Amino acid sequence: MLIGPRDDTRELEQLQSDVMDVTQAMLALPIRLPRTRFYRGLQARKRIMDALRQEISTRRENGLKLDHRDDFLQTLLLKSHMDSPEEALTDEQILDNILTLIIAGQVTTATAITWMVKYLGDNTDLQEKLRSVQLDLASKHNDAPLTLQHLNTMDYAYKTVKESLRMATIVSWFPRVALKDCQVAGN
């Protein structure tokens, strides 16, 4: 995780709303006028950055080594703390890294899921096989919630995701191009 789990649902809902506003502002006409999508995105970015600054401050006050969080923000803070001053990331660089990953992760994940659902909708045989595999796994575990260990055994689901990612680009501004010719089944 990037910044660890959030217990406060209001905080999480605000973060989700702010990330959506920032994402939409990236496609808006860059005019800084109140009530515009771009302006809302700037305000949302400021709220996200302020919340991240507060999180960094809290972690530093609690002592970085005493805080046993295992997330990307903690990794950046610890590395920055241990590096020589000229190699250490500034707080602004840490904040920009986290914000970039939050936004990039949201957009690319949503796009990847959308394409996978589309391809499964187009191919009902594969959709039914995937459903059957998932139901079989769930029944073997008495319909208990699945864990990461269960997820790691889902070969067919893994291959479905990988094939969807192969077939569709998830970042529309970066089309993929084959670097060399290849043959499949002699063609």
C-alpha cells in the first residue's frame, strides 16, 4: 500500500473524491477560475498534499524506526532519512511520488478492469470457465473469504488478467508497438 490503511471512512471518501477531481482536472482546460474542473482539481491536489504532509509529520514525530508500517510512504521516509543529505528525497519529492502513484494506480487499474470485463463479456465461454474456477475454489474453502494465498493459486484468473493487459493498452496516450515480428501457429 502507498500510505497504509485508513480507519476513518470520511477521510478515505474525501481522498477518493479528491483523487477523482485531480484526475478530471488533468483533462480540463487549464483555467484557474473558481467552479471550473481545473480549479476543483487544484483545490483537491492541495487537500491531498496537506493530508500527506500531516501524515509525514505524524510519522516523524512518532519516530520513523518505531513506526512499523509497511507501506511505500514509510519506505521513502526511511530511505530519505538514511541517505546522505545530497541524495535524500525532499518532502516535496516524496509527496509528488505518492500522489503520482495514487493517481496512476487508480486510472490504470480501472482501465484494466474495464477492458477485462469487456473481453469476458465478448467471450462468454471464457467468462463461464473463470466463474466456474472461482466457484470451485470458494466451495473448497467453505465459502470463507479468500486470502492472498488463495489469490496466488488462481492461475486461470491470472492468465485472464494478463491476456486482457496484452490485448488492450491501459494508458491511451502510449500505444504499444511490436519491436520485432513474431509468428503464432505458423502465421
